[in-house]
Amino acid sequence: MLEIPESKTISLQANDILTDKRIVRALNATSPHKFAWFNGDPADYHQLLAGRQVLSVRGHGMFVDICCDNDTFISVGDGTNMLYYSSFEACPPKYQLLIEFDNGGCVVFTVAMYGGVWVYLDVFDNQYHRGSLASISPLDDAFDEQRFDNIFRNVTKDLSMKALLATEQRIPGLGNGVLQDILFNAGIHPKRKKSTLSDFEKGELFHSLKTTLRRMTGGGGRDTEKDFLGQNGGYKTILSKNTLNKPCPKCGGTIVKEAYLGGAVYYCPVCQKK
């Protein structure tokens, strides 16, 4: 899924590859998807995009934006795969959108379970996209402990750590995927209520949030996700589908999986007590 480490990694790769390239044409879905979302009619995308030159690519939160001239943008969000194929590679036959460039390469957009590919002029009318652009990323120094503490203070309900940190996009781009290792490194169970955390534990959680996300991003994303070139990220996840039922690196206990709040959480029952 597209979370902070992946949006940052993919945007940096795409910026290097696509900047100054000109779009030749946009091809509509060869494999229609019930839960693939578009801005307006995707049949109009070719007219909007043909001839546009890429100025830059930016990643923020759970979004990647391809910024073109004439105030034209292509944005993808969580759930959408965005892969580059050079002129020497064959593009896959099934996709929700394909964009060809003047160097012969193309970007293919596919949706697995759900996701969006939005083409628009000027501003994208989406509250999560606007909130993400206006937010300060945990990767930035300006995201400090006081800002983190305000997130706790502004939520009146006694939420669990998963509900607090991985829902409602209180920290744009921090989802259930990256949360697993953040909580593990802080020694906190995903079901722990915020009222049960001491000031020391909140400090440890803040430190883990910053350092874990920086390691994930520095590694080129998580090993459970693909980058812009279709390669798995270099960061080895501690808690994920890749490590289920394997020994905990701290205590040697078994990593378990549990359904919780509409998704799965992974944790070590010994190191992360409720």
C-alpha cells in the first residue's frame, strides 16, 4: 500500500525519470475495475494529457502527484500501483490507465482491491489530498514531539494505538502497514488505549515513529511493497506477512497475526503486552 516510505521513494524515482518528458497519449482501461476511481470521465484523459510536459513529481502522505505544465496533474493514492516501463520493456496488457511518453517509455496504473487515478487541472477537490499537501511529514524535522503530542490531545475518545495513528489520516500517509514496526520498536501493543500510555511511553513512541519511518524511507520502501521500477523495497519489515509465525528478533517468541479494526495487526505477545 502507498504509505509515507513508498510515496517518497516512488516520487523521487519518478521525478528523476519523468521530468521534462512529454506525454504522447493516454490509454484507457483494458481491464475495467469496479473500485478504480477517476476524476471526471477517464475517456477525456487523453485530451487533457496529450502534449503535456512533466515538470516534477512530488510525494506526500499516501499520494504521488505528477505535475505537468498548463497546471495539469496526475495523482494516485493508496491502493494504486504506478510502474514505469522503458522502451525496451513490454507493457502489461491489463491496466486501468497507461500513459506513453516521447522517449518510448510508459507509466502503467493498476488497481488491486481499490484505488484512484485522478487527472485534473489546478486543484484536486479531495479533502485527504488537500490535508496531505498542507501537513508536515514525520520525515521532516519540523514534525516535533509537541506536534505529536497535539494529536493525542485533540482526540477526546480513548482510542487504541491503531485507531489513533492509522485511521482518519491524522498523520497523512501513516497507515496500518508502517504502524506495525513503529509500535514494535516502541514496545506497544496495537490495542493499547491512549489513556494507558505513560509520558515515557509516548516519548518512546514518538522516537520510534521518526526513526522507523526514516529507516523505511532510506531503504527505498518496505520489502512488502514495489517501487516505481517494480522492485521490492530494501527495508526488511519486522512485522508483516513476510515474518508471520517467525521468531521475534528481540525475544525469540512467535510473531502473530490478528484481525482488528477492519484489517490485520502483527505483534509479538511477549514484547508488546496489552
